[in-house]
Amino acid sequence: MQRGECRQTGNLFREVSDKKLILIVLFALFLRTAALILAQPWGEPVLLIDDQKFNEMALSFAEKFDFSYGVEHWTSDKYTPGYPLFIALIYIIFGAKIWLVPVFQVLLDVGTVVIIYLISKEIFQDKAIPLISALLYSMSVLSIILTQQFCNETLFTFIFSLSILLLIHAVKANRLWRFALVGFVMGTATLVRPILLYFSFLVAFVLLLQKIKPLRKVYIIAALLLTFFAVLSPWQMRNLQTYGHYSLTFIDGFTLSNFNATIVKANLENKSTEAVKKDFLATVEGIKNPFEKSKVLKKSALEYISGHPLEYLRFHIKGVAMMFLGTAEEEVTRLFGIEKDSTETRRRPLSESFVDRFLRKLNDGYYLVSVTENLAAYSFFLTGLFMIYFKDRETDPKIYSMFLLLIIFYFANITGIVGSSRYKVPIIPFYLMISARGIHGTLGKIRSWSNKKNMAVALNGN
């Protein structure tokens, strides 16, 4: 390690040893531990279908180094191996105790608080904004709730946020090995959630816009993409040997047909979603290879969507809005053991208006708290954007906030019509950083007005 990099390591240690940051980390740990105690996963945790499959895959790998045990082979293979491997590693080291999974997810999410602080510190030339960013994420209700679930959001958010921190360091240091490290970490995150597969090309595009010599751009992009796809290649090779397809997953075709096309078709043709799903599945009847099924379903879904572009766009936009305004009610009712009728806890159709939804939930205390949290965060987010682009003189916040907006835009549109609130978890850290700028600026304005008022009073008194 060179002297400059040793100095950077020392600076990093001093940054994370900030007393105020330590207090925020302890606060985050307290909130997540409280949720853990309330959830009591050491009892008889309720595992939904996806939870059970993740658990069975992890047990299979821990016992036999194979993912297909206990579940249908094609069903297990629709998941990428990152999250089951994470669970399996816990089981191998500590034994197959389900309650240990949320314990480690709590620790990971506390780690994400520190990563958010470090990213924000790289972007903003102010000591307070990184602390506000970390504090806001430490109180994120949705992030806290999902640490207690058998879902990959917490692990994915930690690894993805780490890759963004490493990317910022790589751009500033302009070292090839740093870009290779970014590709490795980003590839690892993609094995947890394949939604990140195309994000690497977005990063490559952003790197092309950097003020670097053309040949150097080629090297750094190659270093990032080669390591990224090298991480994915063992799983893709496994799928090639098993199914004849060099692909990461076949989930895209099933998602497009079961959600995207189904929602549009069900609403346009006034059919139930179950009936429409059966219509699509009928087109792949008799096909055993899941990748071939996915290919046919994807083609059918895209043909229907392309035939109704305006209708799809309307539901797509509404799905994105639902994602941002959602409250993860199902996860909350499970965590606190609240018994509700299935019609109350299941996700409502996109045909329901926002006004109707709000009126229906008016007596739900958690819903009002969550909606208030969301609206406050988004209001300060808009305030923060205004201050960054019209008030700040530094260029770094302007440039990097554009990148944060690209991250938010990418995840929002990939999620699209599905509209599940849990899918916004990976972007919560990034819009909260901008919200932190808005809060900091607003507090500064209030202090300024207060000082002017006090000064005026003092002058009038004299």
C-alpha cells in the first residue's frame, strides 16, 4: 500500500470514529434491536413462500452444497445464489438457527448507516450533512422492518451502497484496481438481486463522460465490466450446463407476464389477474425448460405491452408512485403479529385511486406515520435539490447528486408497474442524502432569520 493510500485509510478511521456518528450508529442499533425483540424470531417465525424457499436453498447448500434440495429445481433456480449463500454461511458457522438471519441483517443495516455517512461526506463539503444523512437512514421505518424479514433487500442495500462508495473513491483516485474492485462488489450485489444487471452499463456510460484521457477510459471501464461479469460467470456457466442458457436468471419473463402485462390486460379486459396469468401460462404449457418458458412468456408479454403503450405507461407511472408512497403494511402486520383480514393486508390493485387509498387507511396509525415520514423526506428532497443546484457553489454536490438521481431513476423504472414499497429500500439511502441537504439548508435559513430577528429586537431596544 502506498503512502497516500495509508493516509486515506487513517482518515477513514478518523471519520468513522466521529463521536456523533458513533451515537447515531448506536441509535440505529437500538431501533433495529428493538424491532428484533418485538419480532421474536427465536420463537416460531412465519415464513412466506419466498422465505421458505430461501431457507430451504440455504439449508441445501449448507448440508449438500446444492441449491435444489427441498424445492422444485426450476423454482429454486429462478433465484440468484447471493442471498441463500449469505444465509447458508450463517448456518455453516453458527448452526441452522433461523433467528440468526435477522440478527446479522441488523448488523449489516447498521453498517449501511456508516456507508451512507461516508458517501455523503464525499459529496458534500459540510460536516453536518453526512451526520443528518446517517441519522435519517437510522430512523427509516421500512429499512428497519425489512431487517426482520427473510428477504434480500437488507443485504443488497449494504453491498450496493458499498459499491457506490468504492466507485466515488475510484473516480477520485483514478486507479484501475479500484475500478476492478467496484466491478467485483457490484457483481456480488447482482448475485443477490439481478435487478442490478444493467446498472453496470449505466456506470460505464457515466465514466465515459468523465474528463479522462480516452484510452484511460477504455481501461477503467474494461476493468470494471470484466470483473463484474467475471463474478456472474460461474452462475451463468452453471445455468448453461443445466439448461443450455448462458443467463443469470429466467425471472424476467415470468415477471413481465405475471405482473407487467397481466396488470394492464386485467384492467383493460376487466378480468381477474389470476385468469390473465393462466392465459399467459397456457402459452408455455408442455415446455419444461424454465429459460425457454421465460423466453416465450417474455415475448408474449412484450407483444401485449407494445400493443397498448399508453395504457402501460399509465400503470407504470402509477406503480412507481405506489412504490414511493407505499408503507410495507404486510411486513408490519407480520412483525407485530397483527391479525388482519387478507383483503386488508394484500396489495391493492392499481385501479384504486390515491384518494380512495388514503381515505380507506385514515384510521390506520402506522399508515399515517409512514405516509408522513415519506412526505417529509420527499419535501426535503426537493428542497435539497433546489439548494444543490441554485445555492451551492461547489461542483461535487451538483455532479454527484445527478448520479444519485440516476440511481433513483434506474431502480424506480426497473420496479415500475409492480409498485411494491419494499423495492424502494435500495434507493432510500440515496434520496435521504439529498433530503439531508434540504434539512441542513432549512435549519440554516431558520437560524439566519432568527439571528436577524434577534438583532432587530436588540437594535430597537437600544
